[in-house]
Amino acid sequence: MILSKPLTAMFAGLLLLAACGDPDLVAVNPPAIKETVRIGFASVEVKDVSLPSYAAADEIAQQAPDGTMITSKVLWADSPERAVGLELSRNLARLSRKRVASEPWPFEEDAAATLDVRFTDLVAGTDGVFRASGQYFVGVYEGRERSGLFDLSVPYDPEAGPAAIAQARGQVVLDLAKYIARKGLR
């Protein structure tokens, strides 16, 4: 059987696409929470988080000692800004056992406080340390507003690949939720 040139080209293109395949997707599994942290608000709205462009990208990146970002074809399973915001609100809800949700606020009555988190860094280093730094702001409808800085890190095995990076991100976001609950939401 002889194929025409257009059919041959189309068949070759399909084979190339099949060989390339879809990039791998990595999800962050929430770490176990074994404690409760008291906060001073009955409800908290977590505003959309602000991430640096490399951390907001779909590709999982690592930072080399010279500051260069190294990306792979492995992608986060969810948009990082959305996912980090949901992780943070879920962790705060589980830690505090209070009504916590990310924006848009799903309840009719306004939240007692709002939380705005702006990351300066959220990155896995090739040195085996996952870092998160930035600033948080707590808006209060009745009471004293506050803000604070954070600089957290967790170790991970850089040889273990994207799954280890995802596990480290999950842990550092949980650590951030604990930190903000203790320092900013009292």
C-alpha cells in the first residue's frame, strides 16, 4: 500500500506526537496535621496568593546555586497560584477548625478577617532546601490589622525528582499556615 505525501506527513506527525506524549503532572499531597492552633477569628478569607513568575509557572523549577532556574517537562497538576491558595486555606481550616476559605468568599456573611500572602520566593534549590519567604497581611473588620514577614525552609532530596519537590512544597505551605496562625491570626 502506497500512501500519498499528505497522508504520509500526517501519519509521521501523529507518530511524533505519540512519541512525545504528554508531560508528567505532579500533584501536592497534603501532609498530615496532628495539632490544633487557636486563632482569634471565627472566619478567615484567604485572598489569592501572589507568587514570583517562576513559581507561578506550570513547569516545576529548581534554583541552581548561581540563581539560574532549571525547569523540566514535568508540570504541576494544578495552577500553582490556585493550588497554593487552596493548600493554605485548607491547612488553616484543618489547624484552627474555623471557617476558612480562599477567595471568592463563598458565604453570605463577611469573614471576620482576610489574609493576603505575597511570596518573594517559593523555590526548590538544587542544594536540597525548599525555601518560602515573603510577607503576609491580616485585614480585620473590627480590630487591629497586622502584617509580618516569613522565611521558612524544609529539606528534600533533590535526586528524588519532582515528587520530592511536591512533598516539600506541601510541607512548607503547611509550615507557613502554622506560622501565620500563631503570629498573624491570634
